[in-house]
Amino acid sequence: MPGIHHVTAIAGDPLRNFDFYTRDLGLRFVKKTVNFDDPSTYHFYYGDETGRPGTILTFFPWAGAPAGRRGVGETHQTAFRVPLKSLGYWTQRFVEKGVSHQPLEKRFGEQVLPFTDPDGTALALVGVAGIESEPGWSNGDVPAEHAIRGFQGVTLLLDSAEKTAAILTDVFGFREAAREGSVIRYIAPGDANGSVVDIYEAKGFLRGHQGRGSVHHIAFRAADDAQQAEMAEKLVRTHGQHPTEQKDRNYFRSIYFREPGGVLFEIATDIPGFAVDEPVETLGRDLKLPKFLESYRKEIEGVLPVLEEAAS
Ligand code: ZN
């Protein structure tokens, strides 16, 4: 099943990030681990009950990180799906919780509620009819009927769509579906979570620079190692890209490359998933470390800020 696997962004204060996503948005905290490339900092994963591909938003919380600046060569917005009739509930919730948001707007015929998290990360809720019956994780505060049903997709702000679009369609299985103004919509078959990539073409805009509130990278799905290898081969052969060697991220295995528009892309396997080192019932409760870091657990725990227990 093609589509987005996860989106990873940069946050500031870890506790503020944790509170916003678990309480205000009601996502499940599916994994508490560290950045494998910088184990003195956290890596947080939020998603649905099991953290299915297409529902996972992850953060590198770097306390004191300077604010990013949005611009060309970056992810412009990350959008979640909610049932169409839940947009009223969410608008009211954002007012009550003081979540910074904009008026509802229409995009490709859909109702979109743009908002930002406390670090300025650009997000949106898209009202989608007919997804009421899809399971939604409930933290006991946001009722299950209104819960977020994973990603709708992302908007990339690029100088030019052409080369990026060629990778989306040829390697990741998307197809061009519609155009509206300067935005071209690509969709993956299946109409599942994370099946939309919009490219907003803005020639000559200022380049973005990454910091707090920026998306660090976007990961696309590969079923397994074999499919990932096929995609890598295609990237080299047809698109002149040079993806990295495979890295074991414990919950998936990944390769990375910077796409021609400037955005860091990852290809992550659907397997093995988040229940590989703790049961589904208690996902996110304990600090999980990969084997190569387990012997440093004491030191690592000593430098990480303490989080309160999740609301549920
Ligand atoms: Zn990633």
C-alpha cells in the first residue's frame, strides 16, 4: 500500500510537545525513545492505537532550538483527517484550548481547518466524509467519534514540481489527481491515511530554513526490504538519486535521500512496527532503547527530562 509512512518534525520543549499532541489533539503516544543519532535527546512518536503507517507524526524535541522559517524546499503543512461532521467539534476545542487556528477554508472541494502547534508547526484538519467508521484512538477526552484518523497528507512548497512529481509517481506509486491555482495534488491508490501529497509551486520564494516548527523529513511506505530495495534501485537508475545505506530504526528500516526540490525523503518499511519491543496495551509507557544503547540506559535517563505519565 503506497503512501506516507510518517512525518518527522522539530519541536522545542519536550513536555509542551507531549502535552499538546496527547492531550489537545488526543493522539496516542506510541513510542518514547531517543534520537538514535543523538541519544541524549528524545524521539517521540504519536499515532493511532498501534501506530499504523500513515498515522505517525514524530518529533525531535530539541529544547532551545531556534525557530525555523518556512519557505521553499520544505514541507509547508501537514494535514490530519477527521470525520467531516467533526470539524465543528474541533473548531470549538481549539477555541477552548487556545490553539492558534485560522478560519475554515476550502481546498480541492474539502473543508480544511489550518492550525499550529506551540512551536509553530503548520498543521491542518481536513474534514473527510465517510471515515466515521474508521477506528479512532480515544484518550478519554477527545471522544472516539471525533478522533483524528491519521494523516490526510502533506503540502510541499517547491520551486518546481516536475522532478519531485516524477519520483512521487514513478517510485512511490502516486498519480496526479487535480490542480488548483499553484497547487498540484498527487494521490496514492487506496484512499487510506497519508495518501495525499500537494505540491505548491512557488518560483522565486525565499528558501526555508529548518528549526523549531519545521518538518525535518517525510517518510514514504515500503512494504518490506525487497520493495525498499526496488525503490532505491529505481531512484538511482532513473532519477539520479543516491539514497543512503539502510538504517535500522527498530520499528522500521529506512533509507534517506534529499529529493530534487530540497525536502529530505525517507523510505521506511511497514515492518516490524511499534509492538516489536512492548505490548500494544502499554505502548509509549516506558523509555525504549535500541540494543546498541541499552548498556547506556542509566546515563541516557539521567540527561532526559522527566515526562508526566500520559493521560491514559
Ligand atoms: Zn523518519
